[in-house]
Amino acid sequence: MKKLENVLLSGIFLVAMSQLSLAVEHGGKATTQEHGGKAATQEHGGTTTEAKAPSSDDIRNTMQNYVEEQSKATGIFAVADPVTGTTRQLRLQRVHQRVGKTGNYYYSCADFVDTESGELLDLDLDVRDNNGVLSVADVRIHKVSGQERYTYDANDNRIPIAPQAAATQEHGGKEHGGK
């Protein structure tokens, strides 16, 4: 008798859960998404509020894949350096964990080694989200051997650092608006 009660209760629970999931899919309220926005859409009769934001892992993977694809032929990631007027020959060390957003772009930093000079470079890669399709839109040299070329304010806006200020500044500071 006890076994029959457990089977019946399990069946009722499964039916209730399936009805709840159908209610959400077909016109019921959906939950908010990971990054604080509203849920994307409801399949039938709902309205579109905001597309789901990409995860930090998605953004970092897009960056990693871009560098690997650009380096595939030679093993080198070539980046123009507007300060020195040269093209840096780089190897990826790691992509940073922190992901930020400035304007319409997501960004994160990645550490590289210059294969010719041995200098450590910190590059920022901007990632564009075009309706769920992520792609790298821009690559900038943020730091060379710890010397910042620009910084970010508390709202993730890029702030240039004058060349003489960058030369006298010690490593540290408030990277990407951190405190």
C-alpha cells in the first residue's frame, strides 16, 4: 500500500511539473536571465524584451578562438603597435577571467609575450554580440611590461594616459574601474 502511494505521489508531481513548464513556455511568466536583463521571449503570444546576454565564458571562448584562428598558420598573433610603429609578434599566455562591457561591446584582457622582445603585453579584445553571434571587433594594446596606455573609469569608459604619465606610473592602479 505504501509503495502504491509513493508511485501515485510521484506521478502527480511529474504531471504538475510538466504543466508548470508548459505554462512558462506558452504565455506564463518567465524568469530573469543571468545578467540582470529580462528573459528573451515567450514562444507564443509573448513579447520580446531583450535578447539573452552572452555568458562570460562565451566571451572568453570567442576571444581564445579568435587568437587561435589568427595564429593558426604561423603560431604567432600579429598586432600593430601604434606607439612603436611596429607589428608585434605575440603568443597568448592566458585570457583574464573578468569580462566588462563598454558601450555595445564586451571586453576582457589577455596576456601575451612578444616573441622578439620578450616583453609582456596585456591586450584588450572587444567582442561584438550580433543577435547571439559573437565576434572579435577590436584588439588594443592595454599595457606593455605593466605600463598602461589607457585605463577605465568606474563605468568602463576608456581613459587615455598621456605618454609621460604612463612612463612615470607604477604598475597597479584601478584596472577597468576596480577599487
